[in-house]
Amino acid sequence: QPVRKVACSGQFLDGGEKSALWKLMVEYGVDIYFAGEVHANTATQDPTSKLIQIVSRGNQFNNFLKIEVTHHTLTVTAYNEVGTKRMNNHNHTVHGKLKID
């Protein structure tokens, strides 16, 4: 699970890609795996299995992901809070987007 870690506890899956959970996801053809708690949005793809891992942040509701699923695509849109205050501005703008066909 190669992810960026910013000011967090870094609660990673023991063994990462060598763990029993990761191996099971690969064995059963899991397409996408969502995780969190690293305080940085990261999307990676396993080079051998094509399993996609999306890790989100979102402390104090200053960042969140919106997931849209259709018959043919999955779109992940990241939103960041903007405003003059440190938090609770209640104004979120698109920070990034990932579309998977």
C-alpha cells in the first residue's frame, strides 16, 4: 500500500501487498479497495493485478470524496474546504478527479 502519510498515525495494513488480505483481494479479482486515515488522498494501482487502492483523508470534514458509479465507469471526486477560517467554512471545491472506465 504505497500511500502518502501526512501528520497521521500511519495505520498501514501489516505486510502491505504481501498480507493475506491483499492476496485474497488479488485472488478474487477485487477491482478497487477504499481505505483511509493517512491524511492525504492517494490513488495507486497494483502493477501485477491492476487492483486499485484509493486512500482518503478528511479530518474535521475539510476534505471528502464523492463516488459516482454507473454501469461502465466509477468516478471519484475529491473536495477540499476553502475559506478564511481554519475550518467550518462550509464551502468545498473540487480538488481532483479520477475516472475509471
